[in-house]
Amino acid sequence: MTIDLKTVKHISKLARISVDEEKADKLAGDLNSIFDFIEKLNELKTENVEPLTSIAETTLRFREDKINSQNIREKILKNSPDENKDFFVVPKVVE
């Protein structure tokens, strides 16, 4: 796949990006080199290669889910900008 100057201008118009003639020409060359590299990667034989999830060969330890904090609702609500016993009251953001 090759990217020409017309395609670069079309893409820049769709993206609403202003690209002058000199930058568009350089961008076309950069995009073509990227697509060439992708084509080289597509030539690799990866049928027998298992997907890699991590380079470290360790497994995560499981831990028990337990609640460490007791009822701290009152402590949290003390940080509210306006005083209210049930929830945070904050200034209106959307008009």
C-alpha cells in the first residue's frame, strides 16, 4: 500500500488538520515507511507462537477480599465543601 500526496491531503481534511505542501510530502514518505514496516511484520510466521501476556514468568498471588476500614462515613463527609450528613455537596458544574 502506498500513500500519495492526494491521500495525505484527504486524510488531513478529514482530521481537520492544516498541512502545507512540504509537510504533506514528508508525511507521505513517513506513512509509506510505516506501512512498509507493517508489511514486513505481516510476513512473519507466528502460527506456532503463543501470545505473550508478560515477560516475567510469575503468577499473581491470590488474596482474600476483606474490608479493612470500619464505618468512616462521618470522617469522609467532614471534607465536604458544604455541610450535609448524607452526601457531598459541590458547586454546580454544568449550566
